[in-house]
Amino acid sequence: MTSASAAPLLRIDALSVSIGATPILKNLSLAVGAGEILGLVGASGSGKTLTALAIMQLLPANSTLTGEIRLRGELLTGKSESEMQSVRGRDLGLVFQEPMTALNPLMQIGDQVAETIRLHRSVSAAEAACAARETLELVGLPGGRAAPHLLPYELSGGERQRVAIAMAVALNPPLLIADEPTTALDVGTQAHVLRLLQELAHSRGMGLILVTHDLAVVALVTDRVALLHQGEIVEQGATAQLLRHLQHPYGRALLAAARSKPKRSAPRSGTAPPVLEVRDIVQEYPRRRRSLGRAPAPLRAVDGVSLTVHAGETVGVVGESGSGKSSLLRVILALEGARGGDVILLGEGFSDARGRRLRRLRRGIQAVFQDPYGSFDPRWSVERLIAEPYFLLDAPPDAATRRRSVAGLLELVGLSAADARRYPHEFSGGQRQRIAIARALITEPAVIAFDEAVSALDALVRTQILELLAQLSERLGLAYLFVSHDLNVVRSIADRTYVMQHGRIVEHGPTEAIFTSPHHAYTRALIAAAPILS
Amino acid sequence: MSIRRDRPRRFGLIAGAALTAFFVAVAVAGQFWTPYDPGAMSIMDRLEAPNLRHWFGTDQLGRDVLSQLLAGAKTSVGVALLSVIIGALVGVPLGLMAAARRGAVDELIMRGNDLIFAFPSLLLAILITAAFGPGAVNAIIAIGIFNIPVFARVTRGGALQLWTRDFSSAARVAGKGPVRISLEHVLPNMVGLLIVQATIQFSLGVMAEAGLSYVGLGAQPPTPSWGRMLNEAQTLTALSPTLALFPGLAVLLFVLGLNLLGDGLRRRQERSE
């Protein structure tokens, strides 16, 4: 409660929320002034999203709420559902994390924005459409290029998020709540969307609550920060001062995590023999046929990519979504056949291997995937999941050996041997990525490929996983191929980095050289767009 | 203070499960005990209205309607169940194969499906029974054939979605092939979906059996059947209106119960996802 103006726009007093019998938010007090940007920061599960839902009065049915939420002095907590319906949208705008699910896939974007307007104001369809067009222009979707007649699937992720913002601000609400609005976006797009939100807040005098787990984003755009830890606000204050003088141990840990670099010895490049060589990979996908006469030219997702990973080395591949990095990885892992090029693993042709030879070679390369929730069959126990790659061995070990090696791996990745009998849903996102790493280690591969493996994790957990990876690489002499859109992550772990754009490698070299003196314009743009804590 | 947005609609699920369990129990019980022999005629007692001796009355040959209903439940449940099993046994593997192989195999299976879908179902059932003769077994086959594309399509849809999940890629990195992944990862994760579909197909099967028997192509006398009871009652509606009432109610309530159960299960499935 430090710098809020005399009559704050939004005032939360002693808010407590429990779901069932579990208290989630404890005695939370906040204030947001007009034109002010408040960052609400915390790990997943800290109650950030629930705070946003409490303000919107959209809490789940089995929850109980005590305390007061006032918007412009008006009590929201006592309002009925029908009264709240007129407040939402008109006085409170909300932007969600995943823009695709917030939009109606079958409705033109102009109509979706117009619908919000017509729900709250008695205006004609033509007036609403006109206002919708203006709002879309305001958020950077002018009539010329992204006409109001487009459907959500025709837009990129960043453009969709702009539409969602347009819907939220169409009625010029005094307060906008944005829940992780840029977490699902690339660095470049993230910078644009953040700048847009900042401009809207400052030019319209709109209060903005920015819910995020990313301290770098907070430092970039917010005026004040509230740090949420286990349902309580542990620190609150003006952003610049607060980040300099964090008191609470959790806040310090978060800040340290945002700045940290995993400790490892000097980069070892070039000297060791190559374990993975990728030569001139080309991958194409057929495009939807628009006329019967001729087939359209296929989409070239990967266009002549070559890269090398030496033993014990960590190689990063960065690029925005759509740059072809995931397609490249699927080809490298022999999950897809490529249109052209070779993958050579430990000196043998991997891309054209079949049958027994393919199974033998697969032992040399394993993978950790992006989604910690999707990479495990929910019906399998952890032991069975980790031991799944044993299928690659000609003579799988007996049950006792299997149990012993799974237990050993669980301890190696920082879990306990007893976890083997549990199921994936019992673990947090970070713990699941540890299980995924254990699964990748069981065949003692030479290379592990990571597809955005830490993108879905909180800053603190992400740092822990990156440190674990650095340790494992040192101890086991593993090589990593680390694909990510997150420059900070790649910078903190990779010895060498390849930058990918439109299916091509535009620049590569030692990581520090790439980041300190980038040559290619695209690399420079990427680096400039990434929020970095000074 | 709380806001109730999605009040759980469990009443339908419970009512559906109760109705379904009741009729299945009746079908089983009807095998061992009926108040009278369902085939025993007694001309003296014909076309009686419901009374204390014959709760649901008697038909034109003096047979006890309640006993016939109990015995006929077996035909309904049996024909519907076996046709669902046929549909699932053929359709599920086809759907799994289409999703795992994609490409030409997928096209072949799905266009074959469309071919069966394109036929009016009753017409094909009549064709089959006309070619092989009427009877419960041929009714099962006819209805079963129509269940195949339904199961194939539902399985393919669910399987395609599971194939995009990272655990399918992880299994491939672990060297497993499409058949093994389909059986180990894909099928077990869509059991719920298939149970829901089976319930819905079961209710359609009960209706189809009643329909075929009604037009004389299903179970033949003396096998008791609700559809044939309706057929025989039709000409006597003026004389004895209650005669059509009870078999009609039996079909209605059983199908209603199965639909409520299927809907409730589907909703629960969607919530859990």
C-alpha cells in the first residue's frame, strides 16, 4: 500500500479465498490507480490467476470469499451474477494466456469485437462494426492487412492476442486484467504486445494488472509490483526500488533465478569428435489444395539446414515459432522422414536406418519434449514410463535390474526412489521434466534433444532444471541439442548457438559471440526484443 | 459467497444408470423366472385388461403380457449388445489403423466407412434379412454392420488426437512401432470415449431391433420380442389399447435410460478432460 493515489481505481481489502476447505488466498490487499500498471508476480499455484478471477467474480462454484473488492469505490463482492455481467467487459477487461481458446474459431474477428460492444451498448450493427474496426486499428490490426473479416485461424499467435486485447478494451474499461498475456508468444511478439498494453494504459489512463511469472517482463513495463507467494502478498512496492531491495527470501530467489547462469566449465567445442551431424536437411509439408487443377507448392519448413553436435557439447537452436525448429528436431529424431539431407548419429546414417539398426541407433539419441503434462501416458506408473526406452535393447533387463536403475536415475535427477510407484499427475511441472530427463537417460545416450523443454516452467523451476542439466552433462559427458524460442535460456546453457529463421540457419557460432556481437539483422532483432533483467 | 456457474448435472446420469440397470436386471431375471410361461396360451383369458392376476393384461391368445415383456427383454438386450460388440470389434481396430497409418490406408478405411454410412440403415437391414432370411442372428449382423463405421470414426478421431501428444512421440523415440503404440498408449487412453459411444449405440440397437421385429424381419415366433408385441398389438388397438402401451413403454424407457446414461457419461468425460 505504498504509492497508490488517494482514491485508487481498484482496491482489494483483506481478500481471502478458499476452494473447498483449502485456503488459496490469504488476507490479500492491493490497490491499482488509474493509468498504473501493477505486476502480479508469483510461481504457478501461488494464487495469481485466482486473484484475477476473484476481481472478475468468476471463482469456481465451490469457493468461498471474504474481504472486499471495490472498483471506483463500488463494492464488487456484493454484486449478483446479473449485475456482474454488465460490469465485466464494460468496466473490467480480461485478456487470457492462450489467445486461441479465448476466441470463437468460427466468427470473424471484427464481429467478435463488435459483439462485445453490442452486449453493453445499444448501438446499431453498423456502428458497432465501425467501432470494432477502430479498436482493431488501435491494437495494430489495420483494416488493410488484417481485415475485420479474418477468422482466428488465419492469424498468428501475436495477432490473435491483439484481437483478444481489442475485445477487452473495446468499451474502454477503466481496468484491464491481463493473465500471462505473453507467455504463449515469441520474444518478438511478446515485446510488441507488452508495448501495446503499456501504451493503452498510459494513453487512456487505464489501470492494468499484469499477471506474470517473468520478472524481466515486470521490470520492463510495470510501475508497481506485488509479489505473491503461497497465496500471500509477501512484498509490494514501486518496481524499480522493489527489484533493487527485495527482502523476502522467495523474492530474492526469484530474482536470482532470473539472473542466474548455470555454473559449468569452459565451453568445449570443436575438439571432441562429432556425435551428431545434420547435413542439408530439407523438409516440406503439402499445403491445402485450393483448386482441382494444380497442387499448390509445398510449404518448405526446413530449407537446407546443417549442424554439428560434438561429444559433451551443448548446442542451442533459437528461432521464433514457425521458423522450422520443431520440424528439424522431428527429422533429427527420425520421427519424420525428410525430403532431403542426412542425419549421421555416431558415425552411422540415422535417417535411412530401418528395423534392428534403427532401434540400435535410437539408443544413442533420446528426447525431452516441451509439454510436461503431455509427455507421459497418464495411465502408466513412473517406473514403467522411465523404463519405456528399454524397449530399444535386444535383451531388456529383468524386473529387479529395471527397478534398480529407475531408482538410481530418479535420485540422479533429484527425485526419490519411492516416486517410481507414483503416477505422472501426482507431480508438478518441474518434477515431470525431471522424470522426462530420467527417461531420456536410461539408455545412456550420447545426445539428448530438448524441444522447448523448459518453456512451460516457472523461472525458479526453470533455473533448477537448467542447473541439473549442466551437472548431468559434466558428470556423464552428455551432448545436448537444445531447441528453444527463449534466448535467455539458450544463452545460459548453450556452448554454441544456431539462429534459425524461415527454415534456414542465418547465423551460428559460440553463444557469447552471437549474443554480444550478432551479425545478422534477425539475430539483432531477436536479442533486442528479449526482456533482460539488468 | 460463491457463484454457481456449472451446477453438476448428475441427475440424468444417475437416472440413466438406474433405468439401464433395471432393464438389464429384468432381462437376466426373465431368463429364470416369469409369472407365467410367456408362450402359454389361454383363449379363455384373452385380451384381458390389466388386473391382479395379469398385471399388464393378456394378448389376443391369452398370453401374459408381463411374462412376454420379461422374456422379450433378453432379445432386446442380447441383439443390441451383440451388435455393439460386432461394431466395436471390427470398427475400433479399423479406426486405430487409420489413425496410425494415415495416408492411403486412412483414405481407404474412411471412404469405405462413408459408403456404409451412405446406405439408409433400415434398407440395408431389410436387404440382409431378405437375403439370409429373417431372424435374431441376422438382425444382429445387420445392426452390427452399421455400428462398424460409427466405432471406426470415433476411434480414429480420438486416436488422431492422442497421436499428437508428446507421449506418442516419446514412445516412438523409445523405438516402438505404430501397432504397439496403438495398443499400449492410444487404446487405453480412449476407453472412456468408447464406453460412451457403446452406450449410445446400444440404445440405437434396442430401437433398431424393435423396428426390425416390428416389420417382421427380426426375432421370429416363438421368440418373444418387444417389437413383435407392438406389431401384434397394432391391429388390436381399438379392442385393447393397453396391449401396445406396455411394450411401447418398455422400449421408450430403456432407450431413454441408455441415452441419459450415455449423455451423462459423455459430460463427465468432457469435464475430466
